[in-house]
Amino acid sequence: MQETSRRGLVSLAVLILAGACVGPSRSDGDYRQKVANAAEATRSAVETARLVTRAAAEGKAPGRYSSLVLSEAEVDASSIAESFKRVQPPSRRIQHLREELSSVLDSSTSSLAALRIAAYQGDGERLSELAADLPRLSSKLARFEHLAAG
Amino acid sequence: MARYLDAGLELLDRQVLDCDGRPVGKVDDLELVMDAKGAPVLGALRIGPQALGMRIGGLVGRAMAGIASRLAGTDQALVVPLEQVDEIGIVVRLSVPVADLPGANRLEHWLRDQVVTRIPGGRRATQ
Amino acid sequence: MKRVLGAALGVFTAIGGFMDIGDLVTDALIGARFGLAMVWVTVVAVIGITVYSEMAGRVATITQRPVFDLVRERMGARLGLANVVVSYLLNALTLVAELCGVALGIELATDVHYLLWVPLVALVTFFVMWRLPFKHMERLYGLVGLFLFVFVVAVWQLGPDWGAMWHDVTHPSVPSGEGLPTYLFYAVVMLGAQMTPYEVFFFSSGAVEHGWTTSDLGQARLNVFIGYPIGGILAIGIQAVAALALQPAGIQVEHLSQSVLPVVMAFGKLGLACAVLGIVAATFGSVLETLLSSGYTVAQHFGWSWGKSMAPTSAARFSVLVIATLIGATALALTTINPITITIYAVYLGAASLPFTFLPILIVANDRRYLGEHVNGRLANALGVVYLFVVSAAALVAVPLLIATKGGL
């Protein structure tokens, strides 16, 4: 009895892990939630990049560490963008959300990639220059996060 | 040994040590024999996954017994007659050394000779 | 003087042994997401693990019977076997997470992909396991693990509003935008991160490995009563810096590199160096503890001879099982399975398995035939029973919560 219930638990965990990532959207509300989640997760990557580039500019974050953090942020952002685009918007009314968010997600990914390259090359000046763009991206993404409630 | 003993609670699944304190295994099952009056009395302890597997039964138990029999090369569990049991307490202590028990810890010896001694440093204790 | 030093070393070892990849990831994750609203869970969990480790350590010290000996005796062959199988698998899963944890720690300093470090970490683990005496092994990672205090010191450096922080700790609330099920899901995660079953297995088996006797009971108690709460302070420190530095930015922690970001912001390169040293030592310690615990649980169930302090030839089945487990875990880690996900699930399922570890300990700790005058006092029993209810409740809600929140989304 014990054994079977535990075994069930483990297989359940695996199932949920697999299912939690991308699912179909059945309603507009559902899709809005997905938009908000994708925006929130991408903003997390952008904000991580903002904090680490600031620390790098202050001479606090060593180059290798910054480059690692930035490449992880880039990978996260690009995989979020990819799986977001795979979800079909359920109706034409909210089709525009897909286009709007996709373009912000893409520019976030390319910003993060440029930052990662600058950090890898140890180009501090270029890094600060590129980082100046991050707050703007972050606030753009923040606007999509409020869609979850609506 | 005049004390009343609940074999299910105080004997089964206890750790068995030999007379020098070396682990022999657990009391995996009990062997009952009939005395002169035809009443069942405790005759021996059975030790080893073969015995445990048969006791658990079902698919899991049979699989365990099967694998253990393959690994040990015999489907017979180690049988320790009650005469060789010295003391039953929170552990079961035998009056003989484990080396005197035929067929005890076969897998242990095989792994020791075939695997562990071949890895450098395997013979030395670290404390 | 020498005695005091020895006692202090024991305590330091307990602190370092307390921390692992589960703490490093979940504390930062939860701090960044819920602020200080789960500090109370940490406090609850630390008291629980202290109570049960003390009990298990006392039983093992006096009777030389560690946890899985008792599990088999008290739960019988069938339930005992189910328990040992589940515990072994959970231990092995945690081992995978800890192996990756060491490698991720090294990656932080080198920017060389962690998968390249995993085999090297496994090799070093093998050498330590085979050659380094138990005591030295414990001290090695216990002492270096103290570098993690950089997380606690960073709280001051980040200059918090202490009044507001205290208010958040004492008036925990579910942050806006988070549902109650999600909050509870992470509360179970937090419980599991601080109350890891392997800590109890390891501490009780360690008492036998050390050859502790009744006269060492004082040291055993000192280790858990001081060491674990200080470990808990470390955990709260990690939560606090994440709450201060990451929460305002809306960062969701998904990498170890984000866990250390607050320390980098506070102390720069030196802070990062301390954090990396501490992380590598603490997770390496947990690699050894989970690996040994995998061997302990199975060997104790079947009554084999076991122990790291024995020559491997005197505990051949145990040694072979440990090596096989290490090889298997390394192979699993190399499949590029996400180490952070593994960590969270290992921690979560670990919390759900606690009642099955705690119940036999509580029963035997009350048995005079085993412990004589050292049976549980009233306080230990009262706390023991309360915590049995706490972990049973957590185990019962674990699966429904997992489904309701889709794994904490």
C-alpha cells in the first residue's frame, strides 16, 4: 500500500513536471495568463542582467561570473520566447498580444546576447552602454504582467 | 530463557551478531520444529534475503529471493540452530564466530575477493 | 582546552553539514518570491530536525543501532523494505542534486560548464570515501562550509530597514499575486529543505562511525542543539539577502548564480570567493553524506557490516553499493537533467517521507529496554509528537498541492 502510493507520487511528479511547461490555451483569460507569465519570467532574466551589469560597472562582479549570469539569462529568455510563440492564441481578439509580446521578448533576448558577448570579451564600456537599455525593456515587460488579473 | 518472548516482536527482524560482534545479518525468518508432544517449538533462525523474500511473499518477495539465490549460488538461507544462539536482546548474539557458519555471507565474500581487493587501498581502514 | 576545541569542531561540523544545495537554492528562491514570509517555516523546521536528530543520535550512541536498524525492527519486513527502497531512491536523487551543486559552485568561479566538473567531483568523492578518515572528512567540509556566513554578513551590508524586516518575519502574509496553495507548496519545500531525512540517517550512523558511547552524549547534543540552529540562521540569511536584493527587482531564482548575486552586490569579488568556497564545501559535504546514507540505509536494513571507518574489505557489500550508487548518480547527472528541478523535487519528496523515518525513532526513544535511563523526557516526547503531526500533515497535503499548483507555478 505504502509502496504503491509512493510510487504513484513519483510518477505524478514526473507527469506534472512534463506538463507544466507548455499547454494549450483554451480561453482568452488562459492566454492572458500565459502572456503575463512569459513577461514576468523574461523580466526576471532582464532584471538579473541589470543587477549583474551594475555590479560589474562598480567593479564588484568578476568578468567570468558576469558572463555566466548573462549567458544563463539569455538562454532563459530565449527558451521562454520560443515556448511562448508555440502557444496558439485562442481567438483573433487577443492575437495582437502575441505579436506585441513576441517583439519585446525578441529584443530582450538579443539585448542579453549582446551583453553576454561584451562581458565575455571583457569590454566594460560596451557592457555599461548596452545595460542602459535594460530598464526600458523591464518596464515594457512589466506592462504585460498586469494582464493576468484582467 | 524462562522469560516469555514474543517471537514476532522481539526476535524477527533483529540484528544478528556473531560471538565477536561481527554482523551476520537479520533474523529473516524462523524455523519451527515439533517437539515430542507434537507442539511447535522454535528450532532455528533463518538468515538471508532468500528467507526474507519467501517471508514477504508476493512478486517483490519472490523476486528478492530469486535474485539472492542467483547471487549466492544457492536458494538455501543460512540456518542457525537455536543451540548456537547465546543471547536474545536488542540484538541476537551467537555463540560461534561467523566463519564457523557454513555459507554465511557468501555475497560479501565474493564481492570482497572479486571487487574490493582489486581496487587500490581497499584493504586499509581509514580510521 | 583541547576538549573545548574538540567540542567546537563538532559544532562547526554540524553547521556545515546542515547546509546543502537544497538550502542554497530554495532559500534564495523563496526569499526572492515571498520575502521573509517563510522565516517561520525555517524556525519550525530547524526545531523539528534538532529534536529528531538528537533522539536518533542518542539511540545510536547508547545502543549502536542507527535509524534503519530501528525502521526494520519496528515497521516489520514489508513496510520496512518499502521504506528502505523509497529512502534509498530519495537519497540517490539528492546525491545527483548535490553532485551538480558542487559542479555549479565551481562553475560560478570558472565559467566552465558544470557538466565538465561533475566527473571530477565524482572522482574526488571516491578518493575521500576510500581514503580520508571519517572525522577529517567531516571537519574538512564543516569548517570550509562556514564561509557561507558571508550571506549573513551581507544582510548588514545591504543596509535593510530592520523594523520592516522584523514586521515581515512576525506577520507573515501571502504576497499579492500569489495564491494560498502556492504559498503552502513552497512552505512544504522549505520544510523539506531544512528537515532533510538524510541528516537524521547520517547523524545517527555517524554516532556509530565515531564510536560514540554514553559519555559522548553531551557532545552529540551540543552538535545538534547549537550546530543546527546556527545552520538555520545561515538559511535565514540567504532568504534575507534574496528578499533585500532580488525581490524588489522581481527576480525568480532559477540558477545558483542568482543565489549568490546579493553577496556579489554587497561585497564584490571577495564576497563571491567566500560564497563559492562555502557552497563547494557545503555541497561536497552533502555529496558525502547522501552517498554514505544510501549505503547506510540498505546495509542496516539487511544487517550487513557497514561503515566508512571500516576497511572496505570488511564491509564489501556496503562499499560496493556506495561505489555503484556514486557511478549511477554521476551518470544521471550527466544526462543534462536540470539540477535545480531535481533539487526542488528531492527536497519536496523528502518532506513527504519524513513521518516514516520519525515514527520508529520516536517509538524506540521511549523503550527502556533499549535506552534505560536515557529514554525521552517529557519535552522530547511532547515535541516529538507535535512534529510527527506536522510532518504527517505536510506529507498528506504534498500530493494535492503538487497537483493544484502544477509544481509551484
